[in-house]
Amino acid sequence: MRQIIRLIARPALALALLAGAGTTAMAQTASPAGAAGLQAMIQERLTAATRTEPDQFRLERVPEVEVTAQGDRYAVTIPKLRVLTADGWLLEAPLVEVEVIPEAGGGWQVEAEIPQPLSVFSERGFRAGDLTLGQQKLRARWSADGYLLTAADLSLGKVAFTPMVGGGAFSLGSFSLKLEPKSISGESWTGLFNLTLANLSWRDPAGVQRLAVGNLSVKGDATSLDLTRFAHVARAWRGGTVPAANQAERMANALKLDVNLTGFREVRDDGRATKLDNATGKLSLTNLEGDRAGLRLDWRHSGLDRRGPDANPALTPASADLSLAGERMPGQPLLTMITLYAASEDEAARKAAWNRLSDAMARAGSQISITRMDMQNATSAASGTGDFRFGSQSPRGVTGQADITMRGIDRLIAAVNATGGAKATGTAIALYALQGLGQPADGGTHRYEVRLMPDGRMLVNGADMASIAGMMGR
């Protein structure tokens, strides 16, 4: 599915980029000399686009570009633009038409149009089908030297892929991306961005719906975003690899994200299925360039269900409400861990990133406060709060306390045992032990007072967990 999203979003932005490159030597009004200079620059850029790295889109060949001066603007035509994906699929636009308007203060306004339909060829060279765009708006603004995208207003609507033979279908109601800069200095970009997507559906040839999204909205605010470092991280994501730690370092000074998602459905090749009805999240990262970064996370979701190998519905939080804040956080290790979690499901890589972050938090004296944590499903529920302080003085690297209430542990143990298998048995044993440590309360609830002591001990309702673990091991 990642490939199909690329076929829609990435080429649209790439077409505006390739057609919108200008030169500083060109005049601010259209002229034959300016047209010749613009044509040479575009040809140079298209040639470079045929030699990109293997995990990126690239052009199959360099088309013959035509540029003419028409009043206050340049008309650019690019015939047979053929874009290759990393896995060999090809998207062909028979003719791309672009208008480039020089601005009085330097810079270029660009507006492009993609013809209908677009031909899609498989990795074996056979025509797989047609991609149609019922609506489109591709507008952008570039700096005077043609290297920096300073603003964008891109939208696609009523997108559909129709295969030549066999079943399967893809459709997208709408997609939009807006970039609104506040300031640009060199490769440092500060501004707002807004991405929306609605009514996405993909069915495989067998008719199984592999992916569906009702609505997705991502609003963001970036301060001093390093465009080169961000490009490295994005390239790693696109290639399915984990971004290197040094790629995320000094990527930005501050980031704010506001995410809303409804109607998410996914079925993977291995049979794992995920359903999520609603989710909202807010993330704020400030002062990322030092060891006194601020963190704020608020997350809510409902209607989460996971099925398939290694998925246990009894342990899945169907709904959750979480709010936490961090102070004196090490900015770069924090940003590295967030980008890694966004790119990879590798548990070993995630654990290594967390260990690096926790060591850095101990050196920085970080503090984390969990002001709200509520999770529940049809079987059980848990809620709590906590405050933790990291420091090298403690053998664990952290001290603090948490107060947790759990409901329905009996039903949870029964549901886990019903799934069978060695893993379920081990989980059930751990839940029995947890139940025994709790302070019973009304309504089948158990309360837990967790303390991480300066000497490294963990106390649960006053009991030393190290002693209990030793007794269980005998």
C-alpha cells in the first residue's frame, strides 16, 4: 500500500519541483532568453532525476522539454514523463503542462496539470491499468535560485486505479498537502503544514480489503526544520529502513503535531488485521537542540482491535486516554527514538533506542509526569498516574512513584488462558502474581502503589519485588 500512496502523492510534488526550477540569472519577466535558461535548468534537473538512489523515485529517461515565453509567464511542456518506483513499477504521464511565473521580489510561482489518465505498468513491463485523477490542484512557490520549496498547495480528488485484468481496486476521495512558511534561512524551514486524506480504499485481486481510511488529518508546526536531515529520515522511511541516529540529530528545534484518524482498517500479508475506529493525538516537542527539551503528549483512541499471529484481544486496549509531560529531556535522543518508532516495528531496535534515551535522561536529570492513563477493553481496565525523576544516583537510573487501579483481572486471566500456548501460560502466571500483590477493593478492582526507591528497589504495595522474584525462582 505504501507504493500506491507514493504513486499519488510523490510524483505530484516531484513534477512541480522539476518544472519549477529557475536560475538566479533569469529576468523577473518572461523573455526568450529567460525561456532558454529555464529550459536548460529543467533539462539538467531531469537528467539528475534519472540517477537518484535505489530507494527513491527516479525518471526512466530524460524527456525533451519545451519552454516558451507567454506574456508575464513561461509555458513548460514535458512529454512522456515516466516515473519508476524502487520495485520496478512505472507511472507514465503522456504530457505534463506547467506555468512558471517570475515574482517581483525573486522566486517563482508554479502551477502544473497532470493529464488523464496515467498509465501504470507492472515490474514485468505489462500495462497494469490506469490511474485517473478526477480533481487536481498543483501549486507551489520556489525561491529565486529554484532550490527551496517555500510554499505548496497540492490537492487530488476522486483518484481511482482501474486494473486492465483481474480484480482489485484502489480509490481515494481526496488528498491535500499545504506548506505555509513563516521564515526560511538557508536549509532551515519554519512554518505550518497540513495534510488531509479521505475515503481511501484498497482491495486486492481476491476482493479482500487490505487497507481503508475514513479520514486522516495531520496538522503541524515546525521550527528550524533542517530540510536535508529531514530528507535523509524520510528516505529511510520510504525504503522501509530505520533512520540512523545521526540523521535525526539537530533535525529541528521544535515540532508540534495534531493528528486525527477515523475508520482505519488494515489486513497484512501474514494475516494480521487491525481495526481502529477513532484516534486523536497531540505531540509537542520544544527546545530540541539541548538537554532541556520539553515534551507533551495527549492521546485518545477507541475501537481498537487486533487479530492474527501473536495478537491477543484480551491484552489489546480497545480504548485508551493518555496524557504525559516531560521536562529537562535530552532533545536529540528523544527525537531519534520518535523517528525510529515511526519507521520500524523491530523490537530490538526500539529497545536499543529506549536504552539510549533513558541513559541520556539520567544524565540530564529528566522528569516525566503521567497525569492521566486510562485503558480498557471488554475484559478489563486499568487507570493510574505517576511521577518519575531520572538520575545517575539510582542503580535503576530512575526514582518515582505510580498509583494504579486495575479492574477485571480474573476475567483477563481467563481470557488469556483461553488462547492457549506457552506464551499465554507465561502471561497468565505473571497476571496471577500481579493479582496477588494487589489491594482488593470494591467491584473486583485491585490497587497498586508502585515505588522506585533511590537504592534501586521496586516496592509494590510495600513488597520488595526482588525478594518475590527470588522466591518464585526457587
